[in-house]
Amino acid sequence: MSILIKNVLHSFRNEKVDIFVNNGKIEKIEKNLNLQADKVIDGTDKVLYPALSNMHTHAAMVLFKGYADDLKLMEWLQTKIWPIESKLTEEDVYWGTKFACLEMIKTGTTLFNDMYWHFDGCYKAVEEMGMRAILNAVMIDMFDEERQKFNEKRTLEIFDRYFNKNPLIKVGLGPHAVYTVSAKGLKFAAELREEKDTFIHIHLSETLTEVEDCVKKCGKRPPEYLDELGVLTDKTLLAHCIWLNPSEIELLAKRNSIAVHTPVSNMKLAVGGIMPKRELREHNVRICLGTDGAASNNNLDMTEEMKISAILQKWRNNDAEMPNAYDVVHRATEGFRVLGLKVGKLEEGDTADFILMKMHEIITPMHNPVSNFVYAASGTLTDTVICNGRVLMENGYVEGEEEIKENFFKTLNRLFNLT
Ligand SMILES: [Zn+2]
């Protein structure tokens, strides 16, 4: 399918251009293109930005948005989140994930890295929405051998059913964290990842308690422990990475693992620290950006995440120059490059994942559209979304959104007995 976008403001060039998309790629960017296309979109009063990648989330947790706020992390997990999660059915997760995809599309995200229960429901939802995702089979065994064996069996079934089935959806492994998964479980994940050449997505060093408990239990801090089990490679996505010491930063660099910055969730859950992003960058560690689940954020708006990550790191570094708006957009699109896709600069030859935002007072004047994207915009200005050369949203409308909303509310009613 080909798409011609006329007269749109290119954010990196800050000039009006036409964009021709063909076979999933941005084929041409020029003024006044005279080409035939299957679809023509008027870009007047719109700004062209790259689509964003949310590289740490638990999509279906949109069901719990605002349900349990202002609690300490462990209290939040143990008294609120885990009990309600135990009631979830596959259908709940399916509608929850669909609704999360709707929120992500409407705020400019086309790729996300997930970890959640009821894999079949997640997969079906993402496939139907036409988004890109890394869907990771979640593993929590709480050091119980029976649960660990069950996880192995379920994970292998998931791989049999879905691995390499859809080019937009990568199937990976989601051992939750060192405090919820046994060494045996982590080793299993590392070995299966090696065999399938896919990703591991895990939470790492989010709190000091996690680090101290790991030292007490295994005699090592979490990164070293994971490395010994073969978990750290260039296909490991590490969410949070707050409590890292200099030798651990060197270790992540050596293994070329990927750190995922989740500033809003970390601040909201008061994890007591900030990711040492500047030091990680100094060692060339790849860094992505993510929202975490909507129960701890409480939205999936990557535009908001960009701004908060930027101002948090400037404050931490005591340096107004670091990071700059271009660095931040680079981080927010790094997920695509982790998958080997060229997205983020809006150049000819790039994979066609991009968005059009409405001109609005919030992003006016346009002295610098990239700066406006990071510091001024809201994801809700997103008007049109293209993923892999396909239109996922046009004029703020996603096909089938009424049905998704209706069923999402039905799911909420059932879960929380609201009616
Ligand atoms: Zn998380």
C-alpha cells in the first residue's frame, strides 16, 4: 500500500514537505511530490514526528489505573495488585491489552515491550490492533519447584504456538525479577533465549531492598548474579536499573545489554534513586524509555515520559545541557533500533513508523518542533499514526474503537463488581 502525505511540517527539518510511503518504507521526502498513491493524507496544520517505542510496560494493567495509588511498592504489589491480578481471565487481559493499545496509538506509540499474564489474550489483542510488540512470556515461581516446572511447560507451549508467527510481534521471555524467579527459572529463560535468538525482559535493581536481599540470598548483587546465569546479553532489556554501581555499569556495557529508563513509575513508587543515565551513556550502554504499567504511571503517554525523563536527568546531572531534546527523542525511539529497524530520524529509506500531530497552541510557536515534541507537547495531540506503512489512526479515530471501549467497561464492571 502507498500513502502520500501532502504539505506536512517535517519536525527535524522544520519545513513543509510531502512524504511518499510505499511497501512499509518512507520512499521519498520532497516538496510538491507529484506521485500517485493508494491513499492521500492532507498534512496541512500537522507536524510529522517519529512514532515512539515504549520499552517497558504491562499493557493490560490499564485495568488498574487509579485503583491503588499512593502506596509503598511492596504494599502496592502484595495487598492490591497481585490479589486483583489473580482474578484476571484471558478475556479480561485481551480487552485490557486492546484498550492499552488504543491509548498507545492515540498518544503516538507503535512499538511496545510487554510482560504480562494470559499470553494468548495479549497476543490476539496486539495482532488485531496492528501494532509492533515484543511480548514476553511472564515467569514468576517464588522459588517453588512446581511453579517453576509449570512455567517451563507453559513458556514452551507459547513458543510453539506463536514464535515467528507475525513479523510485527516478537515473542520473548519475561522472568519477572531476581526476587520472584528462582535460579533454575532464570537459567531456563537464558537457555531458551539462546536457542530461539530472542529477547529477555526483566526488572533489575529497582529498589535497594531488591539489591540487599539478593546479596543476602546469593552472595552477589543482581547484575552479577544474572550474568552468572547467562541472562545478560545484547538481547536483554533491563527495566529500571536504578541501583547500579560503576562495575555493574561496566558489566552492562560489556554485555551490550539494554537499560530501560522508567522515570515516572520510579518517582511515583519512590524507589529512592534515579537511573545513572549519564554514566550508562558514557559507557555506551543502550538506553530505551518506557512508561511501566498504567497502575504505576498512570498513563502510557510516551510524550509525557520524554519530558519527565529529560528534566529528571538534567536535575540529577545539575546540567541543563544534558540530555538535549534530540537525545531524548533518540531514547524514545531506540526500541525500533533494538529490533533492527531504522526509525527515529524521518529520512528517506526509514521504516514507515511515524505520527502526525495537530498544530495546537501547546506546540506554538514552532521555533523548534523537536523541542516542542519533548518539552511542550502532549501525546493526545496525535492525529494520525502510521505503523509499518499502514494507517492505524486517522483524524484521531482508530477503527473499531467503540467496541474496544464498550468491552473494556464490561471487563471493569465484572472485575470490580461495579454494577
Ligand atoms: Zn514493570
